[in-house]
Amino acid sequence: MASGQNNLYSTPTFELFRRGLTSQTIRTFRGINAFQSQAALGPDWALDCLNVMAPGWGGLSKFRLPVAIDGGGVGPSGPASFFDFQQGSGLRQVVAAVSTILYYYNWATNSTLGAASLIETDVNDAGPWSMVEASNVLFMANGTRMRQWTGTPGQFWNWGIAAPVGAPVIGSPATPIASIQRAANTVTFSFDNSGPPYGATYLSVGDSITVVNPSDVSYNGNFIITSVVTPGIKYTYAQVGTTSGPYAGVASAKFPTSSGVVPNVTGSRIGGVATYAFSPQLNISAAAMVGTFITITGYADATLNGIFEVATAVGPVGFVNSITVFQAGLPDSAGGVNGMLKTGITITVARTYSISFNNNILDEPSNVSPSTQIAGPLTNRIVYIGGPAVFPDPQITNNLLFASIDGGGDLFEDDSGNASGSATILADFIQDSDLNKTVQGPLLNDPPPVGKYLAVGQNRIFIANLVNAPNQIAYTGYEQILLGRPEATSPPNNRILLQIGAESVAGIGIIRQGIVAFSNTKRMYQLRGQVEDISVAIPVQFSSFLEELPWDIGTMCHQSIQATPYGLIFWASDRTVQIYDGRNKPQDVSGPVYPLLRRATPGMESKASGAYFNWLERDWYQLTLAIDGSLTNNLTIFWSLETSSDGNQVDVFPSSIQCDFCNVLSTPVGQRVLAISQGGRIRNLPVSQDTTGGIGDPAIIPATEGNLGAFWRSGYFGNDSPYRSKMYRYGSLISDQDGFQVTERLVDNRDRTIKTPLIIGPVPVNKSSFPINHRGSRCSIEINFPQRDVSCNVLELTVASIATSDRR
């Protein structure tokens, strides 16, 4: 036998024929790549696929049909959007928008949603809605309204509270005068002695009153009390005029102040608790008096005298006639009836007042109103401050009172100033020393401006595409919001601007590296780092302009923007899907599905939506959109956000499961479910791992009677040696279900080209094997999954061939 270079064993002919049967096996399957040349793709790539996905273990898993998890439909399609959040009580809910109707669902104990309950129907509730959760409240924007939902029926309120427009008025409510007459330039008036009139109990000489008498207007005006005829009943004041009256039951009086000095107080102490009772009663609400300090004098038992903090207060609504204070460690004492109680303010110059509306359910106050002032000197006087008679916003439950120290200045919390929703009068009896100087009247608790898009991050809510300033982004307060809920406020200077000349904001996203915004002019902007509250009191050094990035990339849809550990992922204005890590150029991850994304229906891009979730040990991004002229979303594409082991393009898988909207919901037991809306129902698209070693466990996701077609068509076996003709003998498909079929495509680079291959099948897979027995230079295998909705998994695909010739 010849040896050396002429030896037969070293010739191409021997190399060709010595191989015999050659097998090529796929154990790690890849997603679709419909853009790259079919002649360049290996068999592990999919030239086309539908309703399958490659889980973390490397095989192929068929999608499962979505399962309705709500208690009933809300229409023929939709919901157009839905979001979940958790109340402060721990109850989880889902809020859904359908046309101009808003619903909510409560989670049941079995991790399904109950029936939809109506929140509101209003023409201003038309979508699309953007919603984010913060501090157990769902905040919502649709470009027309800014709303918040607490999860409780009847509590779908405006986001934030507008401040009172007018300054408060000094004076008590109008108290009916039983009788009034004028004689010898002196007016004598009296109150009904059946009960103490509001503010009149402790009027004294020198107090001012305002009188209104519709029957005789000559009585009207402001006057000073000149004498007390009967305490709490009859008084006089000077007024030049003719004799007139008496008039009965037609006039009324208002009093700026009343005395805070109460004589004849009955005091006693039992078990370390002293009780002081008095009549007439003080015109102060019991709740307001608790926690304030009073002075007691006059008792022979000196241990009953002193300055004490009120522990409890009782009396009719708006009045106090008995209080208790703690005097621990002191012996019981009978006390007596000769005590004197002193409360009220003492000033020499003036005190300034403002009020704030408050929602005490959410502990959410508005900014303070314009201020008003009462002049001194005053000694132990209770000052009455009148607020609006009707609350303009149904979420307002009470007023808060803020007062300055003597002489004016900053406004501090006045603990006596809480008033119920039915009350319009606040009584101030807090001395300068007892004002809560740690809390000032809010000046930055503005309601947010109306906008279209919301994003949450950096302990704030960002509001983009403002109706009155489309090129601005507002954000809620944090550092300077010392009273109330920061997420419910929007300080007027908390604004970020796109660069001069830029158009409106088309979408925003928040990542650790900063705030990213997209304009309608297909530009991309970023503000790096943390934002801060911008106020006059504490200005900060930072640019309020977003830096324009050097990439001509916008976004098609705000709802497609998702923050992930890999960066911000979004559907870009050039119809690609991009990931931006906050530092480097955005990475295009949509190359494999360019042909699909080009088919998006023009004008329907804004209805697309995206979701980020973990599925089968991999992180995924889902984009649902309308293609081929459809006016509803009819294609969903899934991206694995982890690159393959060889560093190649991420895997992409399309699905034909109809999906109007997608989002990730959290169940009460902490499960994260991928939910879609379809046919008026909210459905769970099953994404739990149901295999062990690649073999399905039907107990996890049981089979249903439904059908769902699915296939995966490989790239070409033989692309590594396309010049060589091969005899493709058979294939092997390792799966965990029966009922698989395969379709074979063969190319010989002559009559049977990549464009027009020879198509054989579908061919049943019999005990994991299927025949081919055709010659060609390339062979592609399409795996056709069983139609029934059952767990189907492919572990391995093998194609065996015999090389026949290197010649055509």
C-alpha cells in the first residue's frame, strides 16, 4: 500500500467515504432569527417559531393557554390596562380601565381575583391610564385627571389637595340674639338663657362683637362691650342713635374672642387623677383641648394648683365642661368649688393665622391659605378663626390651624386647630410656648400638574408630558415635605426640562443611573444622579435640564418602557427594541425579529405595552403590539435578557396568543404572575417551571381541553459544509409527550433552493425517530408540537446523514 502524500488514506476521497453516518445533535435550542441570512445560521437557531420558548435548561417548551383569573368579564375586549397594588392593611387589589370605566378586583385566598367592582364611570376617565404605586396608594394619570385610589370604595380622589383660596376670618359663628334695643345711645342685648351661646359664655368688658340685624340695619357694625349685666346672658355697648326696639329673635352676633378664665371650678383628685368641672362651659372642642396645658389656681390644697397637661376633656359637641389631668403620687383630695381655670393666648402685638385642608385618612394636608391677623393685647383669650363653610373637595375631612408667635413670623402647627368636616370654626387657646415649632405650615404641598405618563423611582413619582408644559417633567417632593405625604405633593419648582427647543415628552423611565426621557422628536435625554426638592428656603445646585444623549432614539410607547437589572428596555422610534444601561450606547436586541417589528400597524404603536418578569429561570421582556393593519394588539414577542453562553444575540420568541395588555401581578401569597387582558378578562399566562430534568410534571399545570398550535423550525443542518451533498437518513426527537410531528425542508442549491426547498411532511415522530431519506446539501427540521394544551417539552433533536460528494 502506498505511503506518504500519495497514500489513499490522506486523499479527500478517503476522507469523504470513511465517515459513514454522521449525526448532528441540538441540545440547547435558540430563539427566532428571521433577519440574518438563512445560509449563515446553525441548526440550533430557529428560522421561524411560534408559541414556544427555551427555558433555562436549554430545551423547548410549548406555551400554555392563558387561564382566566378574574371573577367575570367586563366587556368584549380589554381591559385596556390594569395595575396591582397593596393597601396599607395588606389587602392586594388590581385596578383595570375599560373605556371610560374603572374597576377594581380583590384577590381571593386561592390567588384568583374576585368579580370586578365599579370604581367610577366618567367621561374624564378615558385612557390610556398610567399608574404607579407608592406608599400603599395607587397614583393615576391620563392627561386629563390626576387621581389616587386607596383601595376603599368612595376613596377615588384627586391626587393632592388644593389650598384654601381665601384667608380665614376672625370670629365665632353667628350666635342668635334673643332681644336687642337701643336707648340713650346705649344698646342692650341678651341671649337665650336656655343654653350657652357659641362664643358668648365669657364675654367681658372690652371684648369686641359684630352685630347684624336685618330688620334694622342701624344696629349693624363692630362694637366694644361696655358692661356685663348678666354673665353669659345680657351685655351692653355704646352706639349713638335714636331709641329703637326692642327686637326679638332677628339679630345675631359674632365674637372674635372669648375669655379663657373660668371661675368657680369644682376640683377633686382620686387615685392620682384630678378632675376639674365648670359651668358655663368653654367653647372649645374636647379633642382639641386634650394634650394642651391649662393653669389652675385658687384651691386651699396647693397640690391641686399649677400648670397641667389635659389628659381627657368632655362636653357637648364644640364645648368642654370637664377635664382630667394626671397627678400621680399625690393623695386623694376633696378640693372644692373655688378654683379658677385659665387657658387661652396672651399676646401684646399680634398673632397671624392660616388654615390648611386635610385628609386625615391619608394624613395629607394642603398648602396653607392666605393669612389673617388678630391684634393684641390679649390676655387669656380664646380666639375664634372661621374657615370655609363647605369643603370644595370630598376627600377633605378637617381643617388644620397654623399660628405665628406674638408679633408674626413663621406659621407653626397649632394643636388646638383640628376641626371635623362639619365644623368651620377653629378655637385657638395655645400659648406661644406651646405651639409645635417643629412643624411649619406647608408651602410646598401643591397638587401635581396634569400629565400623561408616570414613573416611580428615587422615592418619588415622576410625571411627564405635562398638559401645560409638554417638554417638562414634574416630580413629587421628599426632603422639604415635613408635614404630609411626599408622594402626594408636587413642589412648584420640582421640574426637569428637556433642552430648549425640544418637543413634548413621549415617555420616561427611571434607573439607578438617573432619569431617562424620550421626546416626540425621537431624541433621548438623561439626568444623571438623584433629584432634590427645589425650594426658595433651601436652594440646591443642580441643572434642571436633561442632557441630550448623542443617539437619535425615541420611543414608540411609554407603556413599553421597563426598568430591569440590565437597564432600561423600550420599543424605540425606529421600531427596534433597545436596552440602555445608563452609561453606554443603547444595545439593539431586536435584530432577530426586525421583519416582525416592521409590520407594526401605523398609528397603533401607542397601544403597545411591555412587561418585565422572570420565567423558567430566565429574565424576560414581553412586548405586545398590533401588526398587519390590526387595530388591536395581535402579536406578542418575548426577549430573554440573558445573552447565550457564546455571547451571541439574546433569544427572542414570538407568540400568537391574543393580548390586549400585559403586566405582572403579585398575589397575596407573594407569587408573581404574568397577566394579560383578553376578551374582557384578566388571564394568567402560565409561566411556572413545570419540568424536572426536561420532563413535564402535569400536576403543576394540568392539561386542558383547549388547543394551541406551536412549532419551531430549525436553521439548516449542513450550513457548515454547504458544498457537500449528503444523504439525510433519519432524525431523532427526544420529548416528553407523544403526538409530535416534523416537517422536513431540503436544499440542494440547484432546483431546491433556500427560497424553494423540498418540503416533506408533516411526518409523525414514532418512538422518537422519523425518516428523511433524501439527498441535499442542507436540511431544516420543523418541530410541530401537539395541538392539545398540555405540557410539551423537547430535549434533543438529532439529524443523521451520509456525505456523498463534494461535487454538484
